[in-house]
Amino acid sequence: MRVANRPPMVTRKSTNTRQTVMQAVAQTLSNLKTSLCRRVDVGGLFSRNAVAHKWKAPFRSLSLREGVAWRTQDLLEQSLMLHGSGHGLGARILLRSAFESVAVLIYLNMLTRQVLAGALDFHEYSKKTSTLLLGSRDKSTDHSAINIATVLKKCDARYPGIEKLYADLSESAHPNYEGVCVGYSKVDHENFVTTFSNRWQAVYGGNHVDLIALCLMVFHSEYDNEWADSFSKLESWIAENDAILEATKSEVV
């Protein structure tokens, strides 16, 4: 069986270009690491907008944003290190986790925009922020984690192709055809011989750093621009609609 549309094999000709891109990505990750938020001051939030921040949803949004930033930087830094050391499978699995982490931030921003547009009830939004921030699968919290496949499907409307990209990375993470046969074997169809070796770098190493760069680009767009703009507008929206929100709130907001 021959598989089409595989990533290009690593070639000696492109080594210098890949090294330059790798260095640029490493510097971007280093810069991100030094800029990560170390502390959220609730008092500072009240000083910023006391009415908006008496509600819990904005704080959860901020906490989720910063947590995703820490996780994304950590995952991508380790993915780049593994790639540089020739550990292609681990590098792809970590990259997969980074994309799903960024997807959570994309989804959060999409929900915030829905509130601003009147397409999502604020109290429902508040519950969703609880689920995104506190959700678990091992019952360690009172909230069940949202299915990441559902999140990625939503995100694909904003970033067409991200769902397919995640699915491709997921194939590497599982012990199916790609995770076993493609990653560790090569078939000589003419002589009916199968040889085994670790092929992850040969098959996927050529575009791995580019995918890290893509993940970083999406992250920075959502973290620096989309979240900052929508969060500021959400604060103003809450202040303007506070009376209505108080009248319609439930016990858990």
C-alpha cells in the first residue's frame, strides 16, 4: 500500500534554511518565556473596572489566557528541543498538545465575541469559562472537561484547516497505521521485504519547525490581539449591562 501526500523528506539542500527558521523560532519561544505573566492581582482588576470584576467570568478568562500561554510555551519549547535532538515522535505529540491548548484560547475568544454580539447569554458564558478553566476527566473537579474535538471543530471556522492539522498530528500519537507502520517501517514492494527503523525525522522533520512557527503565530494573534480587544470590550459591556445581569443571575455565576 502506497500512501500519498506525505510531508517531504529532509534534504541536505534545505539544511541552512531550516536552521535559520529553527533559530528564529527558538528566539521567539525564549522571548515568550520571559514575558509570561507571573501574577494576577485581583485588586488591580477591581481598580481597572470594579463593576465588571465583581463577576467571576472575566477573572476566569484572564486566568485561562495566562495558563494557556504558560502551557503553550512549555510544550513548544520541549517540542523544538526533541526535534533538534532527533526525537521526531515525541516532538509531534507535544506539538499536537500545543495546538489543542491554543484552540482553547481561540474558543474562549469566540465565546467572548458571542456575548458581545448578543448571541450568547452572559451567565451561560460564565458557566463555560468554569468548564474551560476547571474541567477534568478524572473527577478531580466538579466540572467535566469539554471535548477537545468539539473545541477544534468550532475553531476551524476561524482558522480553516486547524482541525485537519490536529487530526494529522493525532495519527502520529496513536498506534495505528501511521503511528506504527509509517513511523517505523518501509516496504520494498518489488522484493516483498519490510525494513524497520525510526523514520519520524525522515518523514516529518522537514516541516516540523514550520508547524511550531504556525502554532506560535496563531497563539500570538489570539493572545496579544483578539483576547486583549475582546476582554476590554467585555468589561465595558458588563458595566453597561450590570443591572440586567444582576436581575437574571443564578446562584452560581
